[in-house]
Amino acid sequence: MKRALFVFLSMLLAVSASAQLNINHYIRVGQTRISIGNYVGAIEYFNIVIKFKPHLPEPYFYRGVAKHRLEDFRGAINDYNQAIQIKPYYPDAFVYRGMAYHELRDFDRAIQDYNRALELDPKNEAVYNNRGIAKISQKDVDGAISDYNKALELNPGSVNALMNRSNAKIVQGDVRGAIQDLNSIIIIRPHFAGAYLNRGLARFELDDYASALRDYDQAIRLEPENALAYNNRGIVKHKLEDYQGAIMDYDMAIRLDPTMANAYFNRAMAREIMRMPGFESDYQIAADLNPQYDLSRFTLNAEQLAQQQQQQQQKQNQQNQNQQQNLASSNPGSGTTPQGQSVKPDEVAKTPEEAAREREEELRRRRRLNVIASDSRNLPGQNDADTDEISVQDRNIIIDLQPIFRISAFERNSVDYERLQYYSVSIESLNRVNNYNPFLTITNKTDRSLNTVFENFVLFFNEKIRISENSHNFLNRGIFYLLTDKYNQSLEDLNKSIQWDPNEALAYFTRGNCRFKMIEHIESLPEFNAQLSLALENTRLNRPAEPAMTRMIHDYDEILDDYEKTLQLNPNFFFGYYNRAFINLRLKNYESALADLDRAIELEPEFAEAYYNRGLTKIFLDKLEDGAIDLSKAGELGLIEAYSVIKRYCNF
């Protein structure tokens, strides 16, 4: 008995050790995926670790890092919070959370986290660097320089600290001190193009154009595709009146970066001076890319200008009248001022048109002088691109609601290999009756290439109905009619299914889907817009609307009725809540939609599409913080397009 107990305990220990080894493996793979830039894949692995070991702080922290790299800063903060809650003495979590707050421009919280990290790890130079950048963002230049000094005490060769301190000194007005720091960087890293670029900018500010030109030449030798260096070198040549050489550099800058507004603006000024064609279009492109370069915003409104000129003229006339009265009393008959200067009426005041012309000329003169340099210094919040591949969050996607779910066969269109599939007891019951042929699932994906497969299933159920007419067979054939876009046949079969069994919840669910697809199809037809216009016109004229339009509007109510019946028969069918929310969102019934999405998520806590649609809805309703968290959860669960939405609408 003792031997048997010993063997049993040994087996338990072996299983436990194996499980621990597997968890460590998942963490290592997740870390590796972060290091190679596969952040979505890393999140998948950390999700698995968290599911089995929710008490470990590391998977939360690393998942937060992956979200951070995807620019999902609020989602990252949530994970850092969880890691800190489990492990209160976790300096890395405080550092990264501070960085996330910084990206959201919450500098006070960022500095608080950096302070806490330094309490736990007082010799971490990187934290002093980060805190210095946060202080710069709060205009605390002295505090920032103090932090950079501390970082340099810990590591005198820290290029980051030297670069940041040089930037702070520029802000402080200590340009020569900034150059000394940049000299030190060049001694440490003589092939660092950024140091030459920044030193060139500093020397330019000291009007040391020859030295600035040498620095830009060296920066270009080290980085031949650096658009900023070409633009700034062009400015030096511009100042030295080498306009042709400046234009060549601006051309190169624009070729390397077609979105560089100041390069277009600078080239426009050089072309205008050289009387070369194209300067007007360059000014316009610069203004389109960046309103800062729109010269029209400096031009006074004509009416305001006229009013100002009238006021000035009245004031000047009054002064002249007073002077003439004084002269008449002191020296009658004289036409001169006390200083002996003749008063000429045309010099007293200018017309509004003359003043406007002078104003325009002044603007032209000033813009010839005010060339605009590109500041190459690293500013807080800049991200370094470490890959040529388009990041997940930078992909160009059409932002829209995730579509409705419907029953389908288990084919390619229903399988998303990047994510787990949802399990439904109702669908499983349907499969058991079918003896898993065909094997049904539920999806919101479509694949037109499978129409032949679905048509064969229609033929299959034709034979089954010929043998036995019942609710189940009509439901199945209705499902496949819907998948092949035969909406009328589908609707007829679903009605028969409900007649045979009024308690078949999936028949109501599928009928609601069918009715929605019919409306969607009608709205896609070219005739729909003309019909809609006619219906609206009839409404304005108090005429009855067209029957087809009336029926289409009425079908939305019927769709909601079908989903309502589905949920009455099966209150735990979370897809019913999701689909009903989708319809309510189309009808702008936002509160009802949010309530349904809440219920769907309550029933299925990993319902990514529900989080996504709820997040979009909250953002539309100006609930940015809550919407960003929902989208973060959707991304965490594998709906990667959520990260594009977060970057576009949530990170400010």
C-alpha cells in the first residue's frame, strides 16, 4: 500500500513539474515573439499562461508590453496594474506603466510611476532619462537636466542621456552647452548620424553656417536617405544665398519623404526668389500637409483691415488738425510744422487697398527670410520604427461594426485559425440530431467559393424532406438556402420549421438573419437609392410610401421580433443578444444595443466581436476611455483590427 502511495505521489509530482515546464515554455515563446515584433502572437501565448496561472505577475506584465508595442496604451496599463497588484514591488511594471501614461500625455502619473520605480531601483539610469523627458513635457527644464545629470553619474557614456540633455539645453537657451554634449556623443559614437544632425541644427542657431554645413554633410554620408538632413542642409545653403543648391537638397528631401511639409515650403521660397515656376503649388502643398504653413491665416480679414485703416485715418486727421491749429496760433500763414517739415496730405494715411498691398509685400519679404528647419532632436513620445513591415496598428482598414453571426457548415468560411471558435450548446444539439453530417457551426465569416458545397447540402435535405417533413429538416434546408443567397426559399422553409415546432429557437434566429440579409441585399441594389428618394418625397408630400419601402422598414421590426422570440426560448444564447444589438445600432438605438452587448459579454466573457462593437459604440457616444478598454479586450482576444481603431481614435 505504501509503495502504491509513493508511486502515485511521484506521478503527481512529475505531472506538476511537466505543467510548470510547459508554462515556462509559453512565457519564453511569448517573450521571443515580442523580441521579433510578433506582438499579437505573443498576446495569444500570455493569454494561455494567464488562463492556467492567473496568480503569476509576469504574463500580465509581458502581455502589457506587447499591447504597449501595438500602441494600445490603456490596455497595457490595465495589464501593468494587474501585475503590480500581484507583485507590488515590481520596478519594471512601474517603469512601463509610466511610459504608457506618458504616451497618453498624463505626465503627472508618469512621473509618479517613475518615482516609485526609482524607490525600488535607484540605480536605473533609464528611469532618470524617462523622468527627464516627462519633466521636459511639463516645461520643467531644470528638473529634466537634473535627471539627465543623475543618469550620467550612473553611466557617463550614456548616449541617450547626453542627447536628451543637449535637447534640454537648447530649450534652456544654452546652445553652446548643447554642442558640448553632442561633441561628447560623437567621441563615444563617431558614426552616429543623429548627433551630427543635431549639432548642425545647434550651430545653425548660432549662425555658424559653415560648421553646420559640415555637420549636415557628415550626417548625409552616414545616412544617405535621411530626409531631415537634406532639408536642413538646404536651409544652410538658402541662408548662404546658394538657392540652386538649396532647391536640389529640398528636392531630395521631398523624394525621400513626400509628406515633409516644411521642405515644400522652403523650396517654394527658394523658387520664388529665383523666379522659377511652381512656387505657388509648393506653398499650397505645404499648407495642405500642415496648416502651420498656410500663409492666408496671417492675412487680415479685408473688412477688419478697412475698419482699422479708417480708425487710424481718423486718428491721424485729428492729430494733423490739432497741429495745424497750434501752428496757426503760433505762426499764422505758415504751411510747415514746428520742425520745419512740410505736411503732405498723401502721407497722412493710406487707403485699405494700399495697406493690403503693403501687408502682402511684407509677408512675402518675411517668408523669404523665415526658412523652416526640421528639428531632428528626439522628442518625448517618438517611436522608433524597427521593421519595414507595416505594423498591425498601422494597417489601413475600413472601420465598421463586426457583422452578425449566422449558422453555417464547418468549412473554411467558419474557421479563423488565428482565434478559438465559440461553442454553442444549441448548435451542438442540432449537430447531434444530424449525426454530425453536415457539421454545423456559427460564424460571421463568409466565403462565396463554398456555394457549391452549400448547394449540395440543399439537395441532401431535399431528399430528407421527401422522406420526412419535420421542423428539423426544414430548418437545415433553410440554413443552406440562406448561405446560397436564396432568401425567399430560405424564408419559406424557416416559416415551415416554426409551424412544425413553434419552440425551435434556432429557426427564429435564422429567420431574423434571413430577413436582415434580404434588407442588406435590397440596399445594395442600384434601384434602392431612387426608390428611397421617391419614398422620402412622398412622405414630404403626405402621400403614402411605396409598398416595397414600407415592407422593408417593417422588416426591421420583424427582425427584432425574431431575435426577441429566440431569446425568450433560449435566454442564454449570446449570439441572439449580439445580433439584436447589431440591428439596434443600425437603427441608432444605442442604449438598447449596449444593454444587449453587455448581456452577450456576460454570457460569453471572451466574445471578441461583442467587445469590438461595444467599444466602437462607446467611442461614438464620446465615452473614449471605456471604448478604448473594450477595443483593447477585443484585440487581446484576437480581433487585431481593434488596434488600428485604438491608434486612430483613442491615443490622445
